[in-house]
Amino acid sequence: MLVVIYETKFTSLFSVVCSLVTASGYSHGAILNNGVLYDTTFSRGHFDLAPPVDDNRKVAVIEINGDCDEWITANLGTKYDTFGLLFWFFRVATAGRMYCFNVVEKALSSNNVHLDLKWRKSGGNILTALLNKDYEVKVLMGKKFNERYIKKPPG
């Protein structure tokens, strides 16, 4: 399993808003499991397969032993927590919904990696917590990430 934390994309209003709301230089999080990328986005509205990373976007990548197939299967389709993200600073969340950093935290927990982030789930806090647990972080451009990690469909 890989944790993928995206740097803020300043040409995207939502990316900038997310970065400002969470007070982090990172605006999105995803997980890669067995060569398949998963995330949840405001525009899609639920947890599902993610598109490849934009070629020119930087991502921080952390390899975690094991996989989270069971967790993914159990959570596919979970609705996006727009309210929880927009009111993140006030510790508001909608039960049964997730935004991208919840996905990362919960997928890690399913793999027995507990970060104790409390209510503050952000890309920067996730990276700091993983570094404090001695995980190695690699920074890649999207093009290199996609070439290296995304499983190509047969044919």
C-alpha cells in the first residue's frame, strides 16, 4: 500500500481552498493499493477509483507494508464529507462520510498504522506523523509516479 499526498495545485480553486482550510501545503490525499489508485473528491462525491496524478503535480509517496483490500471493498462508494472539510477548523464532521485525508487515515488504520491525528487530518500532519514513525517519504512528479506505480490494464 502507498499513501499519496498531493502538493497544492495553485491553478485549482478547490485545491487552494482545501490547502487554506487545512492550513497545509498539501491539498489532497489518496491511497494506492495493488497498483490501483483510490480517493474521494468533492466533484465525484464519493470514494472510488482515482484518475492518474497530473503529470506536472508533485506528490509525496510513503510505502506501507501490507494492503488494505478489505477496507477498500467495505468503503467504496462512501459519500464525500463536504461539510466536514469546509468546517474542518471547527471540528465538524458528518458521520458515515469521508474527505480525502480521512481515507488515508482510515486505510492506514486498517493496516495497523495508527497516527493519532485526532480531529486534525491534513496532508502535512499525515506526512509529519509518518516521518515520526520512521517511514521514508519520496517526492515524485505525477508522470514518474504514474509510470512507476499505476498498474496498466492488460492489452
